[in-house]
Amino acid sequence: MPSSQPVEPSRASGIGAIIAASSGNLVEWFDFYVYAFCSVYFAPLFFPKADATGQLLNTAGVFAAGFLMRPIGGWVFGRLADRRGRRAALVASVLTMCVGSMVIALLPTYATIGVWAPGLLMLARLVQGFALGGEYGTAATYMSEVATEGRRGFLSSFQYVTLIGGQLAASLVVVILQHSLPEAALQEWGWRVPFILGALAALAALAARMRLRETTSAHDRQDSEAGSLIALLRQHPAAFLSVLGFTAGGSLIFYTFTTYMQKFLVNSAGMAIGAASEVMTVCLFIFMCLQPVMGGLSDRIGRRANMLIFAIGGAVMTVPLVGALHRADGPFQAGVLITLALVVISFYTSISGIIKAELFPTQVRALGVGFAYALANAIFGGTAEYAALFAKSIGHEGAFYWYVSAMMVMVFFVSWRLPRRAPYLGEAA
């Protein structure tokens, strides 16, 4: 039986626990991203009365709605993790995601049940968003607590290795289906396959998480302020606002150059769907491999330095890089440009979890990380695709990229105020 005592971090136990926790993280993000990559196929089945851009706007709206549930999930699962333990919250989140994915996989289309189809699609995405809102904060907290001192940046970077791995796996499955099935079959039923695979994989991840050891003590979980939102906001307002600030810009630019970029290549740059999927698969693989490198770098130069490099790079590169993508001669040139953007973004993503966890004490750590992240992510990350598509639909696509650059300037000022030493986990920040 799993022990109820907290883990004493060691190199072996830290790596083993991170691998076990990461398996569920990968599955949950795979399930969530499959929607973004398959939406070009199922959009006409659920929103048949709109043109191509309108259908994408509708599916992007449902995608954004999933993000609106994240703050609720971040609060519920964060409170659960701080009061009942990290393992309980990790198990509950992956099980909830499994339910949402299976509903989408089996959902009848508009032709069969009419307006119920987009309504139920929305409901399933709300369930997935709720689950993912709890996943991020709890996983970031757990991985920071089992990572050994001096290697926390490197080890905790595997949260985004598996997050991007889930996105990469979703992209790869779509590419395989594109090469295995005719487009008519993909639009009719093939898009359901990734959702089924995701739901089944979630069951395997559930078994792995059931065996995780707990990282908190009974004393911490029974503290009167454990999991308290009031205690969090009253005693740690600066940390909470810092997480809000750099998550807002970080999430916005991350989703701009990952999930939205496939649609940009097809809808704005005129690339074929298959070619766009292949470009993004290669770019995401490189992005995934960069995470441990940049996480390890933060152990040497400090989290604050990583964040400042990210903020300056994002503010300077976004507008000219997107302009160059519009003029790209083919998939190779587009891939190089997107990879350049992802290199800059990896300075943030590699330490996204640990830099937040280091700002909060044990009793409110999961809640502080999860709720603040989910709130900013819902407002800025979840609306990225919709805002970009809307700007394009009214003929001002470039305005969206200036908006991204402006948010990165804000991230610079928030990151500048980060402490040079982490107040809680005891490492250089």
C-alpha cells in the first residue's frame, strides 16, 4: 500500500515519482490537445451552418470555454491536494479527464441530434477543462516536492516535457491518421480515434498514479489554513499576483505558437493541412527536447534570469517572426521560424511549474500554483485562438501579434520583481 508519510527526496525516489506523475500529465494533455488538432475535421459536423473560418471560430470558442473551467478546477483540486494529499488530487484529475474524452469520442453529430451536439460538445470540454485546471497545479507541486535540491529546475522541467509530449502525441496520431485514411473518412469518423485512445490511456495512467507516494505530512494537511483561498490571498498576495502576471503572457505566447500555429499555417499562410501537421510535429519534438536543457540552465543562472530572457525575446521576436511566416517559402522555412519562437518560449515553459511552486508554503502550495495559473490561463491562454481568428475575420490579424508582444513587456516587469532566492523550497530563484 502507498505510504501516507511524506517522501524524503532522494535522487532515485525523485526520478521515479516524477516519471509516475508525468505519465498522467502526458495523457491529460494529449486528451486536451487532440481537440485542437482534430477540430479542422469535426467542425463541420457540429457547426454545419457556418463558413470555414466561422466553423473554426465556433470550435475555438468551445476550446476557450474549456479554459473557463480551469480556475474552478484549480481551486477544487488545489484545495483537495492541500487538505487530502497530492496523490488523491492527481488520481481524481486523470479520472475526470478520461470521462470527458470518452464523451467526445462517442458524441453524435449535429445531423443526428441537432443543437444537442454542440451543446454536449461544450459540456464535455467543460469537464476536460475542469480536470486540467486541477492537473497543472497539483502536478507542478508534486514534482517540485519530490525533486532533489540543486536539480529542481531540471527535474521539474519534465512537467512540460510530458505536457508537450501530450501535444506532440496528439499531433503525431493525427499525422498517422492523415496518412492512413482518406480525408472523407477522417471527417466522418477518423477524428474520433484519438479521443478513444486518450480515454484508454487515462486508465493506464490512473493505475500508475494510484501507486504514488504522498509528499505532504498529516500535520500540514490538517493545518487550519491548508487549502484556504482566504489564507492564500491574505498572506501571499505578491506571490499570487506574480504567478498571475507571468502566466498571462506565458500562456498567451505558448498557445499562439503551438495549438494556434497549425491553424495559422493552413488559414493564413496557405499551407496544406497535412504539411502543417507535419511541421508542427517536428517543431513540438524539438520543443520537448529543449525543456530539460533550459530547466537545467535555470539551476545554474536562476529562475529569474530565465524569465527575463524569455520576456525580452518574446517581446522583440513575435511581430517580425509572424510576418516572416506569412512570407515563408515552404514547410522547412516555416518550421525553422516556429522552432526559433519555441526556443525563446522554452526559457519559461521549462520552469513554469517550479518557479510558481517555490513561491508558496506547503499548506497552500497546490492551491496557490493551480488557481493562479488556471485563472490567468483561462483569460489569456484559452482565448488566444479565438482572439487570433477574430482579428483575422475583421481584417486586422496583425493586431493580435502586437497584443502578444505587449503582454510580454508586462511579463518582463513582473519577472524583474521576482525574488533572487525562492522563499520556500530553499533554492535560488
